[in-house]
Amino acid sequence: MAGTALALVVLAAWLSYAISFRLGLERLQDRAQQRLDVEAARLDGQLERFEFLPSLLVASPIISRLLDDPDNAELRSSASVFLESINAVAGATNLYILGVSGMTLAAADYRQPGTPLGRNLSFRPYVIDALKKGRGRFFGVGVTSGRPGYYQSYALVSDGVTRGVAAVKVNLDSIERGWQGGVGDILLADEHDVAILVSREQWRYRPVRPLSPQALAEISTALPYGGADLRPLRWKEKVQLGEGSARIVTGDGHAFMTSSRKVNGGAWRLIVLDDEAPTRQKAILFGWLSGLSAAVLLLALLIAIQRRRAIRQKLASREALQAAYDMLEIKVQERTAELRAAQGELVHAGKLATLGQMSAGIVHELNQPLAAIQSAADNAAVLIERGHYVDARDNVARVGNLVRRMGRLTKQLRVFAYKSGEPPEEISVEKALQEALTLLRARIKDGGISVTMDVDPGLLAVANEARLEQVFTNVLANAIDAVEVVEEKAIDIRASRQGDRCEIVIANSGPCIPPEMLACLFEPFVTSKPAGKGLGLGLMLCDHIVRSFGGRLSAQNLTPTGAAFLIEIPVHDAAEGAR
């Protein structure tokens, strides 16, 4: 009887330990899968963020000329300046162009030490893959900079012939910094199963398993890990828990549960490692408690087997149900908290991405008021020297108006990131056009441009004053740029009411817009201006503003030459009906 009782106690303790440990591992596995979901989404988003950059360069005239004449030093310099301006908006680590020989012809970081400009990178896998397959992807330590990064390459093809390669380098340090100090360890293994991003520095550039001779040969050629000795991690797999999950023991005796997920199109493996020690300690504690409980129950059974059997069974059932209920409630609370945290991180990342795009727009929109302020200030100084104080005072007053306009402009640009409660109002179209012409008066006069304006008297549009002036200024500034290259410089402005809408036409005598550009004129980074003179954001911002009024912005070519922009905005009666 005593031996049977002892066996029952031991069995209860062992079963409690085994079940508790198994449930603990399942909770670790669920938490790891949730973390893998978040981290895989972050990593894939970072890797795909700049995939559009190399393909944008295919249609760039300056890149095309450089590939036609790669030995031209002036073209190399101009192309590097162009890449620097593009990358200043995009925010990649580097952007560069290589010839078919693998020689770097232009680079966005040409001013920086460690630039690849002038280096032959034909041995790099992403260059080889781009020339053979059209695209390439590669993680490695920079040959010239010594800094690791993720490289994406794109073959520059014209008439079926590969003329060069565009490459972009992305820094993944922000991903790794987010792992350090978090719950559990995590690492990213590349196609050779070498840890390239880690939460523990001692794991960096160490293979998860011994490398094959073929892998060692590829590494010695491509040099992805710099001078790392590539000592394998001494990990031993104890048991496979399921697809993508296993228990391992490291070289220092620590036991982990690992969960992995394929990322980067299946080329890499994201691995989360959770220490088993806390789970095992809890399971041992539950085992002891269960053993003690079993002993107490056996003693109680010895005292009153018959009389207490029904009561003990009822209590045991109630306790089991309560324990299951408590465990389920805790599990639901943990899952809810983790999901809320993940949702908060994704919303925050979306806000930061939107604000990053707006920074380029602010730089573009403030250029014209700053130029007008400079011109007015210079004129005021000359007028004071000549004793024309009344005219000088008018110039100073104009500077003040421009400063206030810049204040309204920056206030309105914030509407792109936050919803504004400021309602539209009736705006004089003629006054808004005059304000825009005043802002551009110096450019019009210096360029010898003829401006004609025909506006219906008292014409009102439902809009926001500062933002409507912003649209007129941008379109007029583009018209001034267009007529610079022709002999007859003329801009014609017409505004009239057509039914329930106000139509403003701004036409210029410049060259026609190329058909391929006309189709995507209001998309970001589309511009015919030379590198350093325009970012290709002005018309995109104007289109956004006009649509926010319930209007429409369009463009068409004139015959035989010239172009016209049509701005349609609701008038007062139409706006009342819409409300």
C-alpha cells in the first residue's frame, strides 16, 4: 500500500511537470510566432523599401549618356550629383551605377571616404546576377567602406542590350538595434546559414551549422563577411517540436526553443530563441506542488476513503476547471497585450513613413518665397543707397508679406500629415493669381516674359487661400521654366466660371510635354528638369491640394507648341450643394 501511494505521488509529480513544461513550450512557441510575424514584416518592409530606386534610373537621360560615354569625367561627376540628389530624398545608404565591366561610374556618396566610385566590383554576386539575370540581391560587408549592408541591383537595358547596372545599398542596423534588449534572442541567417544580424554580438558572422566546401568557395570569392573566421556555433538539436520549431542546446549548456521563418523571398531564415530555463523552473515547481498535493490527498484518503471520496472528487473537478479557466484568461490577456503592442508599432511606423515623405515637399515649396525675399531685400538696399526711401519701404513691406506667406505655407503643408479642421472659404481667384505673380515678379522681369491675364470680375472659388496660392505659384513657376528655352516667352492666364465650377487655364509658349511624361506627370519624382534643379514633387503636391478642394488638375499640349494646365475648383453654389 505504501509503495503504491509513493508511486502515485511520483507519477503525479512527473505528469504535472511534463504537462506544465509542454504547455510552457507551446506558449513560448505562440509568442515566438507572433514575434516572427512582426519582425518578418519589418524586415521584408525594410528590404523592399528601396526596390523602386534602381528601376527609376533606366529612363534617366544623364545615366543614359554616362553609359554611352563611361570615360567622360564630366558625365561621371554630373551623374554622381544626380544620384546624390535622388538619394537625399529616398534615404538609402548608397546609390551607384556600374558599367558592364563592373567598374563603378557614379555614386551618391562620391563625397564620402570609402565610396565605391572608381572601383571594379565585378566579383560581387549582386553585380554578376544583375548582368546575367537582370536583378541581384546580396548581403555583405562593403569592400571599400567596411560597413555591412543589403545590396539590390538592377540591369540597365536599352533595345535589348544590357548597358550597365544600378545598385542600392540599405543599412539594416535599425532592425538589429530593435532586437537588442528585447525579450528572447533573435538572429537572421543568410543563404549560407551564417548569422548576419544578431541580438548577441558573439553570434555575428558565425554559421549555424558547419559550412560545405562549395559554400566556403563562394564565400572566399564574394567576401560577404569581411575577415570573419566563420567558426560554427556549437548548437545541438535535441528534439524537433514541429515545422520551424525545435529545442537546441548551445555550447555553453544553455537550452533554447527555436522558431524560424523564411524571409527575403525564402533566401534567408529569421530565428527566434527563447530560453527554456524559466519554463523548466515553473514546470519543476508545478511538479513539486502536484506531488505534495497528491501526498495530501492520499493521506486524506487513508483517513476516510469512503466518506470523503465524493467530496474530494467534486473539489478536484472544481479546482481543475478553475485552474483551466484562470490559465485561459491569463493566456487571452497576454495575447491581447501582445497584439495591441504590435498594432501600435505598425501604426507608428506608418506615421513616420508619411512624415518622411513630407520633408522633401517642404524644401521644394519654400524655394520660391525665399528667392522672392532675396530679390526684394537686394532691391531695398539699392533703393536706400539712392535715397528712394518710399520705394525701399514698399520692398521691406513685401518682404514681411512673403514671410507671413511662408508661415501660412508651412502651416498648410502640415495638412498632408494631419487632418485639419480649417474649412474652405470663398477666395478671390484674381487676388490669388496676383499674389502668385507678385511672388514670381523678379523671375518674370529678368526672363523678359510676357504675361497676359483675363479673369472674370468677382470670380470666387471655394478653397483655402494659402494653398490655392501655392498651386498657382507652382504651376506658374513651371511655366516660367518651360519658356526659358524658347525665343518667344509668353504666359497666358484665363479664369472663368463654367457651370458649377471655376476653370483656370495657365498656358505657356514653351515646348510640348513628352507623351510618356504626360501620362505620369502628377506622380512623385517625375521631372524634365536637370539634376539639382527639381525634385519632381511640385505637381504631385498641387494635384493633392486641388483634389482636397473637390477639384481636378490636368495638363495637355497645345498646337503646334506649348502646354496648358487646367485647374478646376468648385464655386460657392456647388460647394453648398455638396455640403
